[in-house]
Amino acid sequence: MAEEKKKLVLLVSRGIDDERATVAWTLANAGLAEGLEVTIFLVSAGVDMVRKGAADVIQINPLDPPLRDLIKNFMANGGNVWACPPCAKIRGYTKDHLIEGVEIAGASALHGLIKAGAATMSL
């Protein structure tokens, strides 16, 4: 029987004006590379990073890869991205405003991962 992958959830509240947002995506990509099942749960200003077109022009820290590339690599390698429903709604975002593959998922989905044993990180 195959062993279930260990899970990691990164709760990200920082947006495109804070270099900790890039750190979150870097950590998430590293988690995937280590064989973890990684979910990024975006709240507050973090939701802005996955609005269509937003990450295309953002490179928060010139020593880091462009945000667009970090997000694209994360999703292409099986990472999950969830946006907080009230945080999206207050910004006027629906699923159609977000990058393809981003899900709008609430606290119960997040709590489900935690109850299933996911480690958590907050940035």
C-alpha cells in the first residue's frame, strides 16, 4: 500500500506589495520538490496575487524569480491554490477573475486539511 503524502498548508495574507509573498511561493515550490502535497490558502491581500494579469508584471524582489513564474511552476507541479471567499468577494473577484486552476474555498476546506494532519505555515 502506498504511503499517503504529507501535507503542507501555507496561509498567505501578504500581497504584491510585500516580499514575503514571494517567500511563500518559494517555500511552496520547495515543498512540492520535497514530495509534499502543498496547498496555498490566500487571504486578505494575498488574493490579489492570483487575479488574472496581476502577477504578470510583478517582481517583488529583484533577486527572486518573477511572481508569475513562481505561481505557474507551483500550479504546474500539482500545487493547490485556494482563495478565501469573503476576501475575494470584498475585492469584487469571482472565479472568472482568478488564474485558471485557483479555487475559491473556505475555512471548512482549510480545516479539513488540518484535521487530516497537514502542517501549517503562515506568511
